[in-house]
Amino acid sequence: MPFRFLIVGAGFSGSVLARELVDHLDCFVEIREERNHIAGNCHTYVDEETGITVHHYGPHIFNTDKKEIWDYFNRYSELRHYVHRVKAWHDGKVYSLPINISTLNQFFENTFTPESAREFLNTLGDHSILHAGNFEEQAIRLLGEKLYKAFFYGYTKKQWGCEPRLLPASILKRLPIRFDYNDNYHNNPYTGIPVNGYTDFVSNLLNHRRIKVILNKKFQNNSDELSSSYDHIFYTGSIDSFFNYEHGRLSYRTLRFEKEIHEGDFQGCPQINYCDENIPFTRITEHKYFTPWKKFNKTVIFKEYSSEAENGNNLFYPKRLKADKDLLSVYREKAGQLKNISFLGRLGTYRYLDMQHVIEESMGFAKLFVECLKTDSPVPVFPNRE
Ligand code: UDP
């Protein structure tokens, strides 16, 4: 008898898992999605008026240091090399990001060499902070007060809705500091955009006769669902929602996008971050720039506003404040007592994961799951330790 699995959520984690399971096991997979589309927050569509591929939930640039992850994506949908270049707006001026020699030259009205830039930044950083325990300490230790205030403090406060000293240092570590003129936003060698959009990648993953996709259907955590005849359930929704928030809600940020269509070009680059607190949005993205190999007469832009997620909002960024981590432990412990269920993905594990991490983790978890079935060992509830 083939196994029967239920996967809740047709985002990257659920979809990669579904495909890996049917490719490596004799099984049927039902993948259930509460929204009316697949691909989760990576969903893309072609805007009718302009013909431009829009990243519906904000900009997604695929980047990885692992060739096998790049190749995996390309097996299902073609990625084209693309370098993301972002600008920062501060106090009426536009600067280069991530911080590089160009940014320093402009900000300090100087002409640095790689060596003098390094020495100068060394004089700005606060070395009395030996171990940076949070975002703010990490920034001041590396960059000093002035650069931190100009490019990080306001943006981060708007983006996360709290003082940056309450946030983990790991968030800042996402952004490199460069002592050359390289303004590639990402450090990874493989960086690209899918020629046909991210939804095409997910659609091709799910295009298999033993995968059934059901849209517009929410998973209800009740005895009917749990006792139905699935051999295993993989849940990629938020872990607190699985438990009907019985111990409270994990905090997330949600985003709102204001769309505008213009003739020609709007801002001349794919993304400008607005780093000052007095400008209410965090960034403006101009999506035609994500496919520079195509030409368009019009342009579509989105102003991005961040706020605290409430009931029914789409979830984007897990905040992981102290109280959240405590609550997460409670839910993880409860989850550990369940049988035949696993939690995966950004929401299921409550981590700030990128697409490449999600793909890798889902592939690894599918492999582990197959091993567990073969050796009759217990299946882990989570792919990670906290
Ligand atoms: N950040 C900032 N200023 C910027 C860009 C980023 O302060 O101009 C901080 C901010 O806290 C943000 C984090 O760095 O949440 C990570 O930025 P990234 O661009 O990686 O965020 P994402 O694209 O995932 O929203």
C-alpha cells in the first residue's frame, strides 16, 4: 500500500518536500493551501497593464553559495544570473548599499582606498563592545554611531516595530560591509531570478500525478483531521496557529504594498531603502528591474509598509523577541508530544529563513524522513534544534 501524506502549505518548504517524497517513496501527497495560489510569499504573477512580473509579497532574489541548490532550482525552472543592487535614501541623498567605499566616500566626503576605509571604520567602531548581544550593539561595534543612525536605526525600527537593541545581532549579519566598490547586495556566488517567475518553479515541482494540490482550504487542528488516514502530516503554517494560539501568539511583522503605475522609469533601480524614521514606508521596489533582459514602456512600483501582524494578516518576518522564544519553547514541547507530524519552513519553525535555506532544509528533511521509514526509526518533529 502506498503511503498517504498531508502537507499543509504550498510554499517552498511544502512544495519541495512534496516533490522529494513522491520521487523517493511509494506515496500519494495531498498538499493543502489556504490561499488561492501556490508558492507562498514567493508568489509571482504578470501584471496585466504593464506585462511586468511582479513579486506579489515583495522582492525575492534567489542567492546561494551551493551549486547543488542552484542546480536543483534550475531543474524545475530556469534561473537567470542577476545581481541585486540596492540604494539607500538618507536625509534627501541617495547612497550605495551595502556599505562600501562608495558609501563612505559620499557620506564622509572623502576618497578612501580599501586600506584607509578599513582603518577609518576601525576608528568609528566601538571596540569596548566585546560581544555584541543584539542588533544595535553589533552595528555600533562595527560601524559606530553615525553610520548606524543614518542607515540602520530608522529602517530597522520601521521594519521591526521595536528598538533595534531588542533584536538579535544575526539580522544585521545578513548585510555585508565591503572595503571595495562592490555594491552587489548579496555575497553568494550564485544569484539570480527565475525567468518565468517563482510560481512557475513551484508549479513545476508540484506537477506530478501523485501530488494533489487543494487551494482555498484551511487545515483545522481537530480530531477529524488528525485521525484521518494520513500516515504523516507535515505542517508548514505557523506553529502557534497549529495549536489554535492556546498559549498566545508568536509575534510577526506583516507588510502592506502600495502599488503605482507610471510611464517609463520611476527610480532607475530595483530597490531604494528609505532609512529615515520620518518616511513611513521602508522601501520602494521597481519590479521591471528584476528582469533586466526585458524591456517595458511602463513601470510598476510598490511602496512597502511594515506593521505588527494581527489575526488574519499574512505573516512575513518572525520577530523572535525574548517572549517569543519562550513561547516557541512551549509550542515546540507540545509538538514533541504529537505522533506522525512534523513542522517545517519559516513559519513552522519560526525562523527568518531565505528561499535557499528552505529548499535545502526541505530536501534534507525528506531524505531523513525516507531513512526513518526504512529503518523504522522515529521521525523528528522539527528539522532544527532551537
Ligand atoms: N537593514 C537596515 N537598513 C537597510 C537595509 C537593511 O537597517 O537599508 C536591516 C533591517 O533591520 C533589515 C535587515 O537589515 O530587516 C535585513 O535586511 P534585508 O535587506 O536582508 O531584509 P529583507 O530583504 O529580508 O527584508
